[in-house]
Amino acid sequence: MKQDLLRYERKFLITDYSHADVEQMIKFHPACFSEIFYRRTVNNIYFDTNGLTHYYDNVEGSPERLKVRIRWYGPIFGKIEKPVLEFKIKNGLLGRKESFNLKSFVLDTNFNQKEIAGALNNEAFPKHIKNELLSLKPSLLNSYTRKYYLSADKNYRITVDHHLTYYRIGYTGNTFTNKSVDYNSTVLELKYDSSLEHESKSVANHFPFPLTKSSKYLQGLERVFI
């Protein structure tokens, strides 16, 4: 298991500027952000209760919130290599992740609970985590292109997501034809350590768009499911 430290994630859902405009703003930001890593496709299967408890906790702004997802990079369908189970835990504005490596599985129209159970089939995998995931159901599949940036002082990270694509998903009856593609939005996330909250305001305020509490999980469910 990998457990991240507490950190802030400030989100901007941007619809009034093009993706190219957003990248230019990052380029000329006084914090001197530079692109790191490489652009890649991020894919997620989100899991929720039958009553969509995690969704409604986020909608209602509950101070303690949870998102459960399996994340991987590259092609969205076929054999999924190096998937990671993530529990994204929020307490107010602070968040952290607990991550667990999974075995490969196949995502296609035959996807079912056996595929996920097989990905969890490891004696070293915590039993309570396995039971918790299998008690939930797939609620959303999404995919987007992500770029990564780091400030010159290495205190602030930015991720920029666009070409947001959402699919309805369950353990049965998947055709993956019920999907929605958002060509008009860009999601920028500013991430930094909890000790930098005061200094971060000058970094965030330099962007001409407002902060938002909306998440890709909420947006996706509202597009293809609810």
C-alpha cells in the first residue's frame, strides 16, 4: 500500500477559455511553471454504493468524503496493465490517497465482477480493502488527456485535463455506447502541501477563472447516469 501525505487540491473548471489559452496562462505565470513528465491518457473506473453515497456526499459538501476508483494509463479498453486501486479521502479541503497495485484485468463488453475479483486475487492484498471494493458497484468510466507542470520552487504542481470522456458502466450490460464527450471544458488542478495554504493564494489568484468544488466524477455521473 502507498499512502500520500495530506495536501490541498484547488480545482478550476474552465469553460470560458480555450485549452490553448489555459496553457499560455500557465507558461507565463510568475511562479514559472514548466512541463514535467509527459502527456498521457488517464482512465478511471469509479465505484459507489447502490444509493450513490459517495456522489451525494460530494454534492452536499460533506466534510468527510470518499472516492473509490481503479486508475490506469494508456488505452481505455482491452487488457488493462498496471491498474491501481485508489481510495481518495477528503476531510474538508485537505485530501490524501491510499493506493494498492492490482493484477491486470480485461475491460470490454464482457466486463463483470469476476474481472475485478481476479485483479484483487493476491494473498498480500488487505482483506478488508478487497471486501470493501467488492461491496461497491462500478458507477462511472472516464478518460481524459493530462499534462503535468511544476513551479520553479517545486512547491506547486499543476495538472491540466481536457478531452473529458464519460461512459456509463456496470457489471452487466455494457456496450459503452452511452457516453458523453466534453470538448469545451478544461480542468486545472493546483496541488500543494498543507503547510503552503497561506502562500498558495497568490499562486491561485493569478489565474482569471474561479475555483470550483465540482469534480469529474460528479460531472460524469450527471452526464451519463443520473
